[in-house]
Amino acid sequence: MGSKTTFSLLLHLIILSITLADDEFCYTTGNFTPNSTYAKNRDLVLRSLASTVTANGGFYNTTIGSGNDTVYGLVHCMASPSAGNCSLCVNSSIQALMTACPNQKEAISWGGNPVPCIVRYANRYFFGSFEGSPTQPFYNTGKIDATFTQFDQVWSAVRDIVTRANSTRNMLAAETADLSSTQKIYVFMQCTPDVSQSNCGECLQQSVDDYKSCCYSYQGGGVKKPNCFFRWDLYPYYNLFPQVTSPPPPASPSPPFIVSSPPPTSITITKGKENTTSRTVIATTVPIAILLALVILILTIFRFRKPKQEVKSKLLLIGSYILNSLGSLIRIKFTR
């Protein structure tokens, strides 16, 4: 295996480990105690979502319990994934959700590995309801080249995609738009099937506006909401753009690998007569030197030591594990 091939593989692993991190939001509307009836019902709901979602085409909701111990759960695998990819995303999201929100009566997780998915549960009926918050923007730190004077026009094209997305049967759109004569942008939008088409359009339009207000000049990113998902980037993803045979790499070698978020914001969620305010706390950790050090070390071993094939395989496996572990640190946490 040549050094160029090795470097490309490690670079790809770095991008994946950071891009596909899960995000969780723990609501502050109430807690439950371990071993309580609600705790047992929540676990039953999450197990049901994981085991049943693929048999239901990637979308499923269920209700378990009665009275104050009733738990409502919903799961949606997006981007038309295979059954295997759907299961991987849902199981990863559930584990992350239970770790981040161990005793909250309501929580949501946006999974990203290897496709986007939403897992949420609550002690209230939320099926079919449009909820504009919580909102989770994300973006790459690389900036769009200022010479792209067409970017405003492209953003108008993105708004047009909203209209087409909410008019399709599965409320999904995956389209490209020309950013310049040599560069395209790749846009993906989808809503959860339980909301109406009009609510889908409102959710996606809010997402586009939210992204533009916080992250307009960055080269790639998106917005996650309880009812919809929006993403755009400079290269194809999720296997949604089959017409592209040779995807171009990100424009610059370093910035696209650092995923960040806008400054902390306060979100107020209204439930009946009760207002609950949660604060979004951003925690971004990107040890760039350590990423770079691993690449240099592995390439040096390949170049001068010339290890046997099985040693190369182990080195790649170790490198992959370390890079994915580092990538898992780069996620956005929500606390009260």
C-alpha cells in the first residue's frame, strides 16, 4: 500500500469520524428514578424502536405504559438507507441518548452514523406535531471563497428545493446546484413522515433561515430539528447523488475537518402553560496536532520500516480506532 493511498484513507477516516458524531438534547421537563415504571417503559420503547424500525421502512412510533408512566417513542432513518445502515444509526443513537440523558423524561438524538436518523421519546404525545425547537446548527469552519459571487443566487435555489422537498411522497430532496462553473453544492432535505406537507415546508424553511443567520459563509453544514434535517456541502454524501462518478475532495485540506457550532443560545419550549428554558452549551475539542502526528507516524513506518502486510493492516486498524475515538469527542452537548 503506497503512502499516498494510506494518507487518503486516514484523511477519509478523519472526515468520517468527525462528521458522523451523534448529538443529543435532554429536555428539562422532568426526571425519573432508576428502576421506576417509567424507566422500564422507556427502555422497552427504545428496544422496540431499534428492533422494529427496519421492518417498517425506516419510520416507526410506539407507545408503552399508562397514566404518568406512558412513554411515547419515535424513530426515523433518513436519506433512504439500507436496513443495515438504518440499524447501525439507530442503535448508535440509542446508546448515545441513554448515556447523555440517563434519567430525563424527554430526550432526542440526531444520529449520523452512517446516515442521519432521529430517535426521540417523551412522556407526552408528540406524534404529528410540528416543533421548531430544539434547533441544532452545524458547520465546517472552512470559509466559502469570497470570489463566489453566485452564492446568493445559489441560496435562492436552496429555498426552491424546500418547495420540492415537501411536495414529494417521502418529503425528501437531494439535489445539486452550481456554485461556479467548476463547483457544485450538494443539498439534502427531509422531514419526518408524521408531519403534514405544510409543516414540513415550514420546518425546512426555518432550517435554511437558521443556517443562513448563523453560518452563511462557511463551506458546508446544516440544521437539525425534531421534524426535519437539512444539510449542504461541497461534495456528495449519503450515496444520494448517483449522477456524480468522481466526487471532488473538500476545497481546503484542513478547515473542513473541524466541525463547530454557533455561540450558545437559549431555547424556550412551551408545554401547556409551562415554559421550560434550556441553554445550549457548545463543547468542541479538535486536537489537530495529535491528528497530524498519527498520520506522520504511520506514514513514516510505511516509508522506512516497510512492515509486512499483516502489520500494515493492524496499524490501519489502530489508526482508524484512534481517529474515530477522537472524532467522538467532537460533539455538541446540551445541558440545563
